[in-house]
Amino acid sequence: MIWRKRRKIGEGFLFAAILMVTGLIVYTNLFHYCYKMNADIASEAVLARLIWESGERFPRSWYPSTEFRILASANLAALFYGIFGDMSFAMGCACSVLTFGVLGSLYFFISQFSFEREEKFMFVLLCMILSNHFVTLELFYLFGAYYAIHVILLFLTLGIYVRLLGGVRVHRVWQALFIIFTFLIGMQGVRGLLVLNVPMFVTEITRQIYLWYSKKWKMRDGDIVGWCALLLLAGCAGTFTPYSIGQRVSRNIRKGFGKLWKTVLPEVFEALGIVEISDIRCGILLFFLLIAIGVLTGCLLRILKFRGRNCLIGRMFCCGCHLALQ
């Protein structure tokens, strides 16, 4: 009984913390939208107003710089602009709605695992508070929320994927709906392909090879790889539509290794706030990184039927793999 009360108190504390952080994000979006104003943020608000005033889903007078907005904050903000007539407040409302969408997708994903409610709340809270730099906040929650829809689709799709792997029946309508969403994201550009569809398909192909090798393949495994393939094809098909503005995959991978070291990694460190944080917080991030590497290595060693269970490193890797695959 005492343990249950303590768990309830812990759940209440974590839920209150989530509400507090969410409230800060919503308040900042609604009433301090111009706090970090720049050209990118302003263009989203202008696009929202243009969509409403022109009555066009894709305004002909608007030329996108990186991707065409099909499912994004500007499209949603156009509806709020029609109600309130204020660009900043409309974009704040749209980003707030997308924030709730991100939190819902995170909770849906973590709910596919056998975690207690307290642990689910902790996962959602960590996903919010680890975004401790304005670069990350603008990408997911604040002002622009440029990649919020990508994050929502990512975790919802992964949640469905985990359900399928666990043998839980997922209605065909839901599977078809996610194929449509993937097609729409593909119309915007290749980000959805590079972040979700290609890695997910490669992972599933690797799993299929392992199942065939270990003679554990079942008919439902064929359905899973088929769904992953359809998602990939839908995303690719979206990039060939007129609204995809002709972005080529080669544009994203040309001189990839040079961009990785000179541009991508420094910006990732900046987004994580590693450059500006103290040694303690940097050590915490490094600790989580080492855990992730250990778990991933354990999974790979188990797939390759690693036999070094008698050595200390082997036991650590196998333990991490066992925890990851439960």
C-alpha cells in the first residue's frame, strides 16, 4: 500500500513537471513569439498569412527555400490567422498544437513497451527538458517548430512498427493512413526519407536476414517488411510530385563526410547545448551516450551469436542486449 502511494506521488510529480514545462512552451509561443525573431521564423508567419489571404493551399507567389510546406506549422497557423487575424499569435497557437502532438506521439511510442506509467512520464519529460538550447526548441516546440511534424510521424510510425513486431494486430486502415502521411512528407522533401524511412527499412531488412538465418521467419514477418517497403516507396513517390520542388537526394549526401565533421556535428553539439553547459551536464550526456553504444553493441553481438559470455565485456554487452530486447 505504501509503495503504491509513493508511486502515485511520483506519477503526480512527473505529470505536474510535464504540465509546467508544456505551459512554459505554450506561454512563450503565444505571448513572446517575437523574442527570438529571425528571417526563418518571420517567413513562416508570413506564409501562414499568405495561405489564408490567397485562399491557396500552395500559394503560387511563394517560392520555398528548402522544402514545400505540406504538413507544417504554417499550414496550421493559416487557420488560426483566419480566426484571430494576428500572424504572431496564429503561429504561436500552431506551434503549441504541434507541441501537444509531439508529446502525444512520444507517449504513444513508449506505451508500446512494458513500462509503468511513472516511467512513461519520465521518458516524455526527459524528451522535453533535454531540449535545453533554443536551436533545438525552435526545431520542435517554439516559434517555427519546423520538424515537429517529422517528429510526430517518426514516433507514431515507430509505435506502429513496435506493435507489429510484438505480434499486436494493427488495422489495415491505420497502416494505409501512415503510408499516405509518408507520401505527404515526401512531397515536402527528402528529410522524412533520410530520417525515418530509409533507416527503418534497412533495420527491417537486417532483421529479416537474421530471421531467415536462424530459421525463425514467420508469415507475419513478411507483412512487416512489406509495410516498411510501402512506406519507403510512398516517401520516394512523394519526392517526384511537382510540389517537391525537385530536391535531389544527391544534394543532401554530396560531400557528406566533410559536411558531417565541419557542419553537422558542430551544429548538433550546439543544439544539445554541449558548448555552453557545465562539466557535470556534459558528463551526464556522455554517460547516456556510452550506455547507448553499449546497448547497440550488445544487440549486434547477439545477432552475430557472440559467444564471449564468460568475459566481463561479453557479460556487459549481453546484459545490455537483454534489457534492450525485452
